[in-house]
Amino acid sequence: MSPAFLITALLWISVAGLAFAVAKRSSYWRLGRATAAGAMGWTNLLTIPKRYFVDLHHVVARDPYIAKTHVATAGGAIAAFALVFLNYGLALYSPWLDRLIFLAALIMLVGAVFVWRRRSGAKAVPARLSRGPWDTLPWLLGSFSVGLLLFVLVPTSAMSGGLAVIFALLIAVGAFAMTLGAARGGPMKHALAGLLHLAFHPRQERFAGQGDVRAGATPSTALKAPALDQNEYGVGKPVEFRWNQLLSFDACVQCGKCEAACPAFAAGQPLNPKKLIQDLVTGMVGGSDAAYAGSPTPGVPLGRHAGEPDRPIVSSLIEADTIWSCTTCRACVQECPMLIEHVDAIVDMRRNQTLVHGAVPGKGPEVLANLRETGTAGGYDKAARYDWSVDLNAPVAQPGRAVDVLLVAGEGAFDMRYQRTLRALVTVLNKAGVDYAVLGSDETDTGDVARRLGDEATFQRMAHELMGTLAQLQFKRIVTADPHVMHSLRNEYRALGTRFEVLHHTSLIAQLVAAGKLSPKAAAALADKRITYHDPCYLGRYNGETEAPRQLLKSIGIKVVEMERNGKRGRCCGGGGGAPLTDIPGKQRIPDIRMGDAREVGADVVAVACPNCTAMLEGVVGPRPEVLDVAELVAAALE
């Protein structure tokens, strides 16, 4: 048997193995529910190159080491396989193509060496990395590339039959990992699923440009509305996820970047987003979590949970406390190099627990009942929502009276601490001569908390009620000091057919300062203090607004001292997603961790821009920096 024939035979066996792997994994994905009709055509495959080289690598490039390593390993492997197919699959046997194969295999080998070094040769191997089969992968990829290098390098005349077989076995070991190994759920399944995941991503809007979003596309951070009239009540079993969600779970590379970013995991609560995704893969194919080789879910031993495609997820596969620990901060989604939507999966499972089983922990049931009965989370009299503004001469919106700005306060308006922020904001609006009005006693909750707790029915009812109230008024834009209110009105109400221009109060005030309508100057005592700014998740990560608050503080004369985690990668305060209501215990509190970040930079003041952040950070006991809303700092600078 000639060496050329041997490599040709091995190539076609590998192609068959690859086809089998795709068929095997897709048999699991097809168990899921269908997507919206016509939304996932085969033409989506044409989007893969752009999404791979631009969207995916935009995230991967945040870690330059692994980005370059991935380019070398994956790029070399794809190039080598394509060239082997061209030269040997088509029986061209060109020496020039052999030289290109040698180069591609060499690049792949260099990448494999650096993958190995990352996992064993580095001084500090990241604890977030899964071990086991993932530690073996560099050796398998190295075997493939070394086999190709030797096969091309050694002249045919010098290659005995035994030597050719050895080279072929080296290639076959790596080829097995990339084909049949992937079919069995090995690490290389991420390559098969990952490329298809980019084409059939559950959130196609993630790849739309800003122009497309303004034209009407749903923003990529807005939760998708289930069809309640078609009995879509969340996900209780793996088969109840949509098929492209199941596909996305298979794309996970177990890098643990989601784990390292998760505030609940850091606090020792029973949530590890990487383990959660792997549990869902286990449920999709059937089996237990005993073979999982990464960091476990805090407080949940391995080997005690198992699942099947048609078996309930909670609590045979995943503990209920796991899905209720999430703050919906999207830090996991922000960091994921494979663009997996962890939060969507968690909220889907919450919907099933809430709508089908009525199993919401902590104070959640009480809050949901209050929302349904009174239109407020705390069960307050709606007429008292704006009592704090009586002495500030804040006009109340009236039908037939047009205003430029409508102020929507949100649920926090009943809290005395948040009222200080709102009073500061109204003071600033009065000082700038803004034509505004407050919504008044007709204001009801946006439904944000209900939706995050999985009560989609209450969210939609409350959203329609508030939309009806707003439809009776004439205004150009809405302003709010609550990023959760802003996100609901700006992004999530779009799916219900209404679009508003909604500004966060820091953005509006920054515009007023830039227009010369305000000239705040910080007092010397304040200017001399070390002030850091904490990014609210629903303002920074969800809506991309990180610069307006900082620019506003800078215009006052305040130099912001940045915490290590800031901007879109800022650490959560622990106040989102209904987490303070479900109150799942951990080893420490999330706001304590965030306040620790502020102490590390020697901050005297933590500037905030969200009532939830204010409440959570001010709840930290012991000596700590003062917590002040940006509006309070501006108002003080105007005095």
C-alpha cells in the first residue's frame, strides 16, 4: 500500500467520521422545540465566516494569548484539512500543496504547544479551566499535526510501510478526536457545534448593526417573549428548549470565563454558569454529571445529579437554588467566547417553575402578588409614589399638555433613600429649565422584576397597562434614574409594539451640561476625595452606556478612580434579577465583594447610577466608602 493511498484512505474515513459526528450531535439538537417559522434557513450558513472572524474573535481577542493560540491551532487545522482534501482527496499529489500542508501543520503544532503550555507549563493555570479530556486535547491535536509534518517531510522513497503506518496512526489519533470523539461528546464537539451555533444563534439580533436596531430590530439584551397563548410556559425538560438553544450548549469550550465573571459563583452561591451549561448538555444526551472535570457548583457535590431529555430538570439535574441564584447581570454572556446565552436559559427555566409549579422562593410570591393586586412591588398606594416631589414644584403629566421630558421614577420612588436621588434629579431639571413632568399617581410598575422571576403573564399585563397610560400623554422622551425601568421601556416593550426614546438620567444631565444649560463645579472638599464609579449592569452591560456618567463626573471636576472591573465588565452589585427577593444563601454577599473592589482602590465615595446598586452597596456593614448617586453629586456641585 503506497503512502499516498494510505493518507487518501484516512482522509475519506475522517470525512465519514465528521459526517457521523454532525449527524450524531444533531440528533440530540433535533429533540428541542422548533424555532419561529422561516427564521432559520440554510442561507444562515453563509453568515458563518463573518460571525467567526469578526463577532466571535472580537470576544476572544480580549485574551491576546488564547486569541493567537486559537488562530494558530484552529486556523492551522482547517487549512491543513482543506489542503489534504485538495491534494489527496482529489488525487492531485502536488509537491507544492505538500509544502503548504507542511506549513499549515506546523502552525497547528505551534498552537497546540501553546494550548498545552496554558494548561500545564504556565506559572498559574487558571482555576476556571476544565481538566480531564481538555488536558488531553493538546496532545491529540499535536499528534495530528506531527503526523502530517512527518508524512510530508519524509521522502516517499525513504518511507517504509511500517513508517507510513506510524505516521498514519499519529494522524488518525488526532482525527479521531476531531470526528468520532466529537460525536461522543469530547472537547472537539465545540468546533462542530460552534460553527453551526454562529449560523443558527438563538439571538440573530446579536449580529445586527446599530442601524438595524434603530430601524426596529429587538435589542440583543431584551428577553424574548414566549407565546403564552400557545402554552409556552418556560422550560421544564431539556426537550422543551428550542433546538438551536440545545445546539448552543454543545458549543461550550468549558473555558470558565463565565464562571470567573459570575457574581453568584464568587459569593459561594450554588450557581456556576459553566457547570449549568454542561448539566444541560448532560440532560440533552442523558447521563449524570459524574464525569464533569471543572469547578463544581458551590455546595453541590458531583455525581448526585442525572438527567434525560424528557425528564424534569429541577431538581434531578439542576437544583432549584441554582436557577434562583442568578442576578441576570449578563456577565457570563459578556465574557463567553462562544456567544452562549446563559441568562435566557435560566429565565426559561424560571418561567416553568413560576408559571407551571408556582415555586418561587423567598419573598418572590409576595412581590408578584403585590404587582398583580396593586401595580407596585411593595403593595403601596400608587398615589404616594411622588409624595417626595410636592415641595419641588414638579409638574404632573396631564393629557393634552405636551412636554419635552417625562420623568418615570420606578418602584424605588417609595424608598426614602432613592427619593434623595430623585429630588436631586428634579432639582437639576429645574435648574436647567427643562420642560418636564412626572408621571404621577397613574404610574405602575414596568414589570421588570416579574419577568426576571419568570412570571411572564404578569409582566405582559403590567406592560400593557403602563403602555396604555403613556399613550394618553404627549412627550418627546422619557427619562429615568432606574436602569431597569429604562431597559424595560426602551428595549423590552418593543416586542409588544411600542417604542419610546428613553434616556438614563446621567445621559440627559450630560447633554444639559454639554449644551451649557448647567455649569456644575464640585466643591473643593468633594474634588479632593477619591471617587470611583460603579457601573450598573442594566446600564453598562445591557445598554452599553458607560461613558456618559464618567463624562458627567469629569465635567464637574471629579477624577474617577477606576475599579479593576469596570465598564461593560463591571462587577454586579447583586441587586438584579429578583435576587434580593429569592435570597439564596452563599458564603458571602455579592455587594460585600463589590465594596471590597472600591476599598482596594482607596475610594472615599462610590458614585452610583441605579437605585438597586445604591440599596445593595449601602447595605454593606462596617467601614466603607460613602455611596452617592451621580445626580446627587451634580446637584451638590450646583449649590
